[in-house]
Amino acid sequence: MKRNQKAEAASVSTVGKTSFIKNLWKYRVLCFMCLPAILFFLVFSYIPMPGAYIAFTNFNYAKGIFGSEFVGFDNFKFLFTSGKITMLTRNTLLYNLAFILIGNTLQIFVAILLNEIKNKHFKKVTQTFMFLPYFISAVLVGLLVYNLLNYDFGFINSIIRQFGGDPIKVYANKTVWPFIIVLVHLWQQTGYGSIVYFAAIMGIDAETVEAARVDGANAFQKIKYIILPGLKPTIIILLLFSMGSILKGNFGLFYNIIGPSNSMLFPTTDIIETYVFRTMMNNFNFTQASAVGLYQSVFGFALVLFCNWIVKKIDSDYSLF
């Protein structure tokens, strides 16, 4: 009996390997097209993974990563004993949640609007102007915000003075900065982020849309019953991917807008990256920086697994795995 079971298992295994090789050959063109992406992730994501061990060592240049002294979780202590871990985690999470939820909603809205524009020239001009902010560097964005909001010569305070009002000390008010940072992020990212959703709309069956129009569906019904359901897989996949980096902030944006020394704004604007950067400027301890990076990655990985589990419970067709 056991011999028969072993023979059956071996037969299934052989058939599976043969089927895999056949499929590999059948879809060889697609596999070849995927090869650059596979190599990219292999070289830059998987091969460096053993280097995460540096977060648990007292790194010695002469001995290398795996020859250095193992110190356990000592490198994590500076962050967890700083008394700021709760504030930093809260700020980073809330900012990213705002970026993800508001950002994706706006991107979907913009993509649908672009799809409804019939004039091709107007559509191209609109897309171009919306994409431009994405290519502006964070340094220029910080300079732009400073020239708008500066107390002495900022554009907004100059207008307020012209009308006899009192200028606003924006850089001394920590409560307004979450709104300013979210607005700046949306201004910079919405146009570029809408590309994916616009491409997904282009992939929706045109005959279905035309049939709905012939049956008398208006624009809102077309969006509600055809476009939004068609975008559902894309929305879920992008949200799941976003969850993986929810504890990683946009360092360039925060650092260039807030700066390294305005401690009055830190309670509402300091995120993990900016705090670690300021801390490491003095001692240049990259093993502690690696520990923080590992903490962010593990948190994001656990969150992706949890969200994927929820999606799988609701509808397994939309889960990642």
C-alpha cells in the first residue's frame, strides 16, 4: 500500500515538473520580458537580505558583517528608550494613512475625470500639467512652501499685510502643519499616481461601456456600475502594496519643508526617518539606522500579511497570495 502511495506521489511530482517546464516554454516570451524585473529584485532586494544581520551586531570594519560581535537587540534600544517611539510611530502611521486614503481617492477621481474628457489635446495638456509637480525636487518644494508661508516676506503674509491684517506665524504653529504637508503631498503625487488608474480604466471592455450607454446609462451610472467595479482589483492591490511601506515616511518632503532645527513643529511633523537622521548626524552609527529600517520592514510585512488575510476572508480572488 505504501509502495503504491509513494509511486503515485512520485508520478504526480514528475507530471508537475513536466507541466511546469511545458508552461515555461509555452510562455517563454512573457518569461523573457519579466527577466529584467526578476533580476532587479534578485540583485537589489533578495541578495542583500542577509545584510539585515548588521542590525544585531557591533559592526567592525575589519571583521565584516558576520565576523562582528553579536549584540542582540542593543541597536534597537536607542529608538525604543528615546521616549519618542510612540509619537514617531503615530506621526508616521497617520501621515501615511492620509497619503494612502486621500491620495488614492483623489487619484481615482482624477483618472475618471481624465477618461471623461473627450478633447484629446485638452486631455494631454491637462495630464502634462498634472504630472509636472511629481518631477519637482523636494528641495524646490521646501523652498516654495517657505516662500509662501514665511512670516517676514512670505507671499501669503504679504497679501495679508496689504489688506491691513496681521500676518500669520505658520512656522510657530504646529497644529496646521499636518494639513499643509498632506496638501503638498497630494499636489505633488496625485497627477502621477492617477496614471495607473487611468491605464486600468483604459483596460475596461469598451463594448461593455458602449452597451451601457446604448441602454441609457448616464455618466454617473457608468462610473458606479462599470468603471469602479473594474478598478476594484487595482485599488485593492495598490492598497496592499501601500501597507508594506506604511511605517516609512517621505524623508525628502518632511526634511525640506520642516528643516532640521525647528523643534516647535516636531510633535506633529517628526517621523521616524527625520528623527533617525538627526540622531545619526552626530555619531554616524549605521547599525542603529539598520535596526530602525528592519523594524519598519518587519512592521510593514506583518501589516501586509494581516491586510491580505482580511481581503482573503472577504474575497479570495483579490488577495495577493
